[in-house]
Amino acid sequence: MTVSASAGPPLRVPVGHDARRWSTFHGEKTLVVAARTVTSTVRVLETLPALLRDDSRVTVVFAYDPTSAFNDGVLDLLHDAGCRIMPWAQLAGVGPDLIISASENVDVPEDSCPVLVLPHGVGFQKLVPDSRTPRTRLSGVVPDSLLEAGRAWLAISHPEQEEQLLTTHPKAAGRTLLVGDPTFDQLCTSLPQADVHKRALGVADGQRLVVVSSTWGPTSLIGRDPELPARLLGALPYDEYQVAAIIHPNVWSGHGSWHIHTLQTTALRAGLLLIPPIHAWQPALVAADVVIGDHGSVTLYGSALGKPVLLAAYGDDAVPGTAIARLGQAAPRLDTRHDPRGQIEAAVRDHTPGRYAEISAHAFAEPGQALARLRTAVYRLMNLTEPDTAPAPPLALPRPATPAADVTSWAVATTASSDAGQWTVTVRRHPAAVSDGGAGDPDAFLHLACDEEERDRRLTESASALIRHTPAPTAVAALRWIGRTLERLPGSRLAATAVGGSGGGCLVGLRDGRVVEATATGPADDPGLPAAVVYTCLLAGAPLDDIIVTLRIGGVREEDVALRLRHPLPAEPPTEPPGGAAR
């Protein structure tokens, strides 16, 4: 078939003219996914495989609608997923049996095929700008023309959402399908693996994970207070807390990852786990010990999972009477003018898992049934017999990739005490990028510790302790690294490195030439802690040889650290002069 230039490129397999000659799978029905925004496309990609698994009768094609203000990233997402994509203008020539979208604002061509709209959040809980007018509209509601044509079906997760919908859009009467929420079902299924996800995110045993959740727009948490993640990292001790940020995909799409990373430069240097916008937010939410959020769906999901919640922002674009509005009335606020640590600890201490159960009950009906109900609806709308196999159960989430969150410099505050000759050293570290310079305990010893990979030379040259986290292969290699480091940075008091091999442990070299071997009973992957013990003993006048010191790491855990003096640093081998051996 010859297609004129004005008609656009020809439709390709698996749809289009004469496609059966070229297709490997000859489906009975064609299902088109309308891909308009990253948020809505991700929701369909996460749900659809479980509905259509093992069924060759259905051909799936993704039609890209570029009209959204948040369309950036949609094509990359579809290409990465291996989807067959066609331009939106060619949708009219496909003749689909069903169109599915999680974006309600799609302008589908005139046809008779049904359009199933899945929610990309929780219900109709937010007012958003209307792309067709200067006004706002209720998020999740399709244009009246599609309702009047009797083609649209709106999937809802609770009967109250239909009641709410009819008060503003009476034409939606009879056009809703109670399905539940497959995302919430999967989150619930994954809760028993919270510790698995915490470890995958790099959260150590005993640490609390604080998840900062933000929707999009000027009333969102990140829109009102973009510096909050950095302030949290400055207020929460490094060894006791980690902070992760879940930012709505519309922010990533609208402003770009470069801009987000630039705005969070200080927080990222202080260890912020910036959760990628695609697929990764669910494991982070499951792993959370506390959620600091706003009026977005992720905050509501967190409360429904039984997490302690603090609201750091709440916008007037939240719809009254919805589940998120009830959460806005029930959840405590984070007072950002005061130290957040005490507020977070109080939220965890005073929380009970069922605190928000009633609110959750108004958002999610019959949890655990969403995939089965949705599969039935999809096959009924395609006029295709549902497979005899049982619907897929909600599966636990896969382990997330660990976001890069390396911290390479710390402000360290330590105290020392002795009781009948038993020394105890308490260590509390904060990332230097967000440290206030050591305000707090007037009796504490303060010093700056830097990893050898610290990129800010001013910090390295000011550090009292230089740390090498990558284990030296042998003790001899460790001693030579200590010697070179102390020679290169004469302002430092000590240099410490982990040692690999069967012996393990940590070697700490002092400016006066002494070398202390420090062996801890706990994890030996962070030489910064035994280095802090040696530094404190040095200043407090405690012995450094043949002693066991109790290391108290903030309020997280205690370990024993055995210290003993080793032989002095080995001499560096002579350097061969240029031109060969000396004559």
C-alpha cells in the first residue's frame, strides 16, 4: 500500500494495513494503551501484564499522545519497556476493541470502542489545572463528551468515590466500575518484606528510614519547601537515620532530573536517597519507618500501610470530603520552624498501626481483589471470554536498586566517660554538607572526618581524620597508605583504613607515628567509627593499648572496640631514580 506523505508513516506490525501478513501472533482483539504522561503510563505498565498474562488472543499497542504538559519521558519509558508504539494520529485507523488509559484527559477519536480509565492515584482527591480552559478541574474525570457517548468507564477503588464523583459530574452515573486498587494490594502484600527493601536501599540495621513524599505543583511539599530534605539530614544523626525523597513524576517530567538534582545538591552530598520516579517509590514506601508528606497519594498510601505520618505541607487543591482530606485533619503537622528530630521520634513513639485504619477503609474497598476484578472488567469490555486460569495474585515488589547516596565527610561529635576503668565513647555523626558546625553538647569533642574520595579539597585539608572505606588488601598496604596520607595532609591528626583479608579490622595511624589496631564486634565496613573512638581516647587521655572500649553509636547500638598498639609505620621502599638504577 502506498501512503502519501501527508498521511504520515505507515502503520506497522502488529497493527495497520495488511498486518496479518507480517505478524507472528494473530490476536483476536486489539487493546490500545493511551500513553500521555509518565505517571499514567507507569500505572498501566505495572498493571496490564498481570491481566493479560499468557493470552495470545489479545494484541497490545501503545498510542503516544504528546499533548500533555508532562509528556517528557513517556517515549523513553515505553522504549525501555519494549512496547510497540504508534503516533496518536494513527489511532483512528486501528479500530481497537478497547482503549485503556490512566490519564483521563485523552482526546480519543470518535468510535464505538469502550474506554477504560484507571486511576493513577487514589480517587478524585485533587484539583488540577484544566489544559482546555484557564480553570481547574477534578483530577481523574474524563470529558463530558466521552461520558455522554456512553464509551467511558471509570475504575474506582471505593463506592464513596462514585458518590463524590456524581456531585460534580452527574453524567458519570452508571459509568463507574468498582475494582479496588492494585497498587495498594501490592504494597500490602510487600509489607512483610520491609526489612528486605530497607537493606536493598542501604539502610543499616537499627537505622530509621524517613521517607519524604511530595506531590506536584506549587502547594506540594517540594514546591513549598525544597530545602526540607537537607534540613532533615542536618538534624538527624547519620548513623541513626537515612532520608529518602519520593517526588511526583510530574515534577521530574516538568522540570527535568538535572534541575531536581541541582536543587538537591546539598541534600545529595549529605546522603539523600533520591528515589527514581519510575517503579521505585513503592519499595521505598514499604521500607519507611515514618512518612513526611503532603496531600499526595503516596502519603495516603503510607498512612494506609500503618506508617507514622507527619504533614509538612497541605494544599488547598485537595478536595474536601475525600480520604486525603480526612488524613489532613487527622495527621500531625511537622513544624518546620523547630528541630524535626524530636517531632519524628514522637510520631514514631506515639503511633499505633491502626491509627489511620478508618481513613484507609474510606479509600480502599475489598483489598486484595483488584487484579481479579480488573481482569474481569477488561475482558468483558473487549467482549472476550475470560481465561480459565485463576487471576494473578498481587505479587510482592522486587528488590529496588540502591540509589547512590555516598557521604564523604562528617562532622563528628564524641564524648568519653570512664567508670572503674571501663571507658565508653559515644559517637554522633552528621554529614558535613548540612552540619551546623557542632552546636549541642558543650562537653563533646568535635572534629571533621573525610573519606579519601572527598572532592572538596578545602574539607580534606581541614579534616582531623582521614578515612579510607575501601579495605586495603593487606596490613602492609594499609600502613603504607596511612604513611602517605599523613605526609600529604600535615594538618590531620590521624588516618584510618579498613583492612581486608582474614584479619580484617581497622588500622589507625597517629601523627606521632603510633599505629592502633581497632577491632569492633559489630559490622567492620565503616572505619570512621573506630577512628572516632581512637581520636576521642587520644584527647580524653584514655589508654590506646590493650583496652576494650564501649562504643555507643548515638541511640542506635553499642559495640565493643578492642584497641592495641602495633609497630611503627614501615618505611617506604626507595624510589628508583629516572633513567634506571643508581650508579
